[in-house]
Amino acid sequence: MRETADTALLPQELLDWYDRHARVMPWRVGPADRARGQRPDPYRVWLSEVMLQQTTVAAVKSYFEAFTARWPRVTDLAAAEDAEVMAAWAGLGYYARARNLLKCARAVAQEHDGVFPDTREGLLALPGIGPYTAAAVSAIAFDRAETVVDGNVERVMARLFDEHVPLPQAKPLLTAHAEALTPTARPGDYAQAVMDLGATVCTPRNPLCGLCPWRGACAAWAAGTQAELPKKAPKKRKPVRHGIAYLARRVDGAWLLETRPETGLLGGMLGWPGTDWVDIETPLPGEAAPIRAEWKTLPEEARHTFTHFHLRLTLKVALVPMDRAPERGEFVPPEAFRPGDLPTLMRKAFDLGRPR
């Protein structure tokens, strides 16, 4: 890196670059509009940050636009039915975010008169908001000089300072570097600028160093190590779990569905009744069937990968008469059943189990 005295120039160099190259996002107030006095809507900033956790910008855009069209204010979201929000979130993954989204929206509406706290500490007191989201919202929405560190920022810092300590061990070190560079002038634009730099120039593979405003200060570029940073500790092999999903269709076309428990994976989402997901293939077929029927086992499995394990679901299908009551779940008539309201795993099961 350049001498310490020169590091004070880096934030302004990056802001100058951001003024010319900022990405256009549906939730973002660009630098030109911000300079003219337009302020970001904290609700839109918060919603986008929650949606973007472990999810790409490309995947989030359509969900964000649909959510803000349907619930344009945090009070609108707070008043929504749980099932409506969970259905609108279906397919975006990491469903605990949707449950926390509602808890937070209701806390803002009920305890803060629909106005988000404007400090990191105030935001941290809200349900479902952790250190990263609190820092991001306070910086971007309220121009607080908070340090915002996501995966893009970690990569930029690792290369800028040529840090070879592997992640996740390096997180405190990279955060300290990021904090030392965070300016008091335009901190909201700066936070977005560092993330944009990592997303568009300082990319994981084949970084575009020739376009980087920090190339002259980059220790990794000087050493020729930028392509190998950040280092990452070897990943543990993901275990495989197994389960059974039961797809029961009534003769009138209704499907038997249930709302999953609030806690755990896919909590609060609509899905097919089934067994627990275990590391070995138990329980035995038919042990947890939600309704008495002649079950047929399909030759295909529904396969899905979660953060910590791979899942393989054996699929059992049955056609049941009108007068048979289920022990679990409820029949949803065909006119009310929308496969798009199901999370991705359950939609995969439906695609395999529906009548051809």
C-alpha cells in the first residue's frame, strides 16, 4: 500500500469513481440525486438489505419491486397477513428472513410510529436486525459514519492490504481495515461505493485491475497476488439428509398442504406434509403419512441443497376420495392453489409429483 499519509486520499478517490460508475438499483438514491438533496427511504434500504443477505442482486430486484408495489410503506407490510408475505417471499430462500421481516416491520409500526431509528444502536434493538444490517441502514439511509462490511468489501480489503489470513478467521482484521477507511463525509455513498467496487471491478475471478481507482494503492496488485485473495479455509463436506414428502391430491383437484412450524428451515412456509429430515433413511415408508391412502413411491427424488446439508426427499403420491379427512394439513382447492407460493424445494416436489 501507499504510505499511511496517503490513505486519507482513498475514500475521496473511491467517491469520485462512484459518482461516475454507481450501479442503478431500484432501492438506491444515486449520487447525483443525493447531491441534490434527495434522501433514501429507510424502509426501502432496510428491505433491500434483508433481501440481499446471501442472495444476488439479480435475484432480488423482481422481489423488491413486487414487495414495494404491494406494500409501499413499512406500515403496509406490518399490517399484511403472515401467509401473504411468506407466499410473496417464496423462491427467495432463507425463509427466516421473511419471518424476521414481519417482526421488524411490526415493531417499527407499533413502537416507533412507522419511523425507523436513525442510529446503529437504535436499529440493533429491532427484531431481526444484526450488526451488518444496522450498519448498512444507518450509513446508507441516514449518512451515519458506520462501517459496512459484506463479502464484496472483505474481498476489496483483503486485496488492498494483501492480507493472506483465510476467511472466516480474517473477518475482524478486514473489518478493522474497512473501519480505518470509512470517511465522515458521504459515508452512505462510500458504503455503496466499496460494495460496487467489489461487485463490478474487484470481482472474485479475473478482477479488472486496470479499471480500479485504488490500483495504485493496492498491495496485492503490486505483489501480483490479487487473484488468489481472499484466502478461504477449506469447506467441510456437506452431509446428505433424507426425508419423505407426501403429495395427496383429492379427486376434485385439491392438494393436501400444511404450514410448516415457525422455527426451523422453511419455517412458516406452505409445504407438503412429510417426515423429519434425518441423516439416514428413516422413518420407514408410510410411517408419517398425513392421510390414509394407497401411496405410490415415485422413482425420482426431490433434491435440494441448503447452507449446511444436501437433502433428498422420497416422494409419495396418492389420489384420495372426497370424503376422506386428513390427519395433518388441509386440502387447498385447485382455484386457490398457486405453486409459485411454495418454497423452491416444495415446488421441485410438485413438479415431479403432479399429474402428467
